[in-house]
Amino acid sequence: MSATHSHAPAPPVPAALSQAPAIRLYGKVDQAMLAEFLRQRAEAPADGPIVFELSTSGGDADMGRRIAQEMRACRQGGAAL
């Protein structure tokens, strides 16, 4: 049995935002990347879309899941976890 998830499509990203993402992460996924994500998220604009750029070859799966959880909470308008 498969579950279906219906999410409204994200609105288009303005070109200016895609050229200068508010959150940019690169390197190994680890505790340091999570800390950097949280720092950049706190400094990102509180209103409007936030562009997130990630470049990595892998790392700690638990840290990756935590970053994904934080992103979902932001997208849903909730407070950070």
C-alpha cells in the first residue's frame, strides 16, 4: 500500500533570489554543517521565500535528516525544532 502526499507546488523563485541564496551549504554533512545551517537560517529574511543551496558528497545521515526536518518546519511555518 502506498501513501500519497499532496503538497501545493512551491511558487516560482524570483531570479534575484536564485542568484543569491539565503542559505548556502557545502562540504561534508556533519554537526558543523547543521550548526552552519541553523546560523544562516536565523539570519535569513523572516518573510518571503528562502532559497537553499546545498553541495555535498555525503556524510552523516542523521545530520542530513535533522537539516531536512528543520527545512520542513520552516516550510510549514512552524518554529525550528
